[in-house]
Amino acid sequence: MDSASADSTASTASAGGGINLIHLADRPGNSGHSVSVRVLGRFQPGVLTGHDLLDSEIVVVAESLRAAYPVTLLPEDLEDWEQSLATLESDRFAVWLASGRTPSMKIRPNETGGLWVTVHDGPTSAVTVTVPLFALSSTWITDQRALLTRAHEAYPREVVETSPGAYEWRRPRNS
């Protein structure tokens, strides 16, 4: 395992608990800039309408800035992140969480292989922060997909909507 992959693996678990769904960062020894989305747990564990929602936060670190924006992720948001990764893999601009109900992220690849990541907290503070990432790991897309897979494994969908507004627990697959 190369040092970039080792760093990515280490960044999967966060110091404050939970797991990283996203961890975009310059390689160690560079700027120290990073943007992460950390899943802290289920929003309302055991409650059908809130069980599959994920209590999360977007964490931005750059120079003397460290900001955390609370986010509740829907299962569809994880699917949208997967689509955003496909867009980014083809070197195109991606927007994630653009519904207006949460802070949003815009990720723009630059010509040198880095990224510009903009987090806009429209619903609460109206603050916008753009973080340049110039020294990404060469495996950053693969690393993000691995984090997404880990989030799906840690927090599988356990509720199904049987009709509009009606929910029930999924049946175990082995029964």
C-alpha cells in the first residue's frame, strides 16, 4: 500500500467519531487543506421515518480556518454522490447537495489535476468557502468510492417506503 492509500485509509475514521463519507485533501506535507463529510450516525435510529437519514457534517480545514456545517443526508444524497464521482472522474465540474435544504458542495477539477472545492451554507449562515486542493493522491477517486462503500456498509438502508408516506422495516435477506 502506498503512502497516499495509507493516508486515505487512516482518514476513513475521524477523530471525533463517525466515519468519513468524503475526504478530499492535499497529500501530507502540502497545504493541509481538506474538505470532508463525516457521518456521525443515524438521524433517528429506530424511528421508521428517520432511521435511514444520516446525521453528518461537512468539515472544512484551510490555513487558520476550521468550519463544520451540520447536514442531514438522505439515502438519495449518497446515490447523488456516486453520480458526482462519475462526473468528476471525467474531469467535469460536479455539484452535490444542491437541493437548498443543506449546505452544498461544488467541486471543480483544475488543469493541474487538483480541485477547487466550494462549500456554500445557504440555508443557515450564507457563508461560502472555497478551498484549493493542489496535491491530491493519484487514487483520490478510488479512495472516495471506498469511503462511500464503507458508509453504505456501516449504515445500510433498513426501511422501505411501501406506498407514499407508508414505511416498514426491510425484511432480513436470509429469512
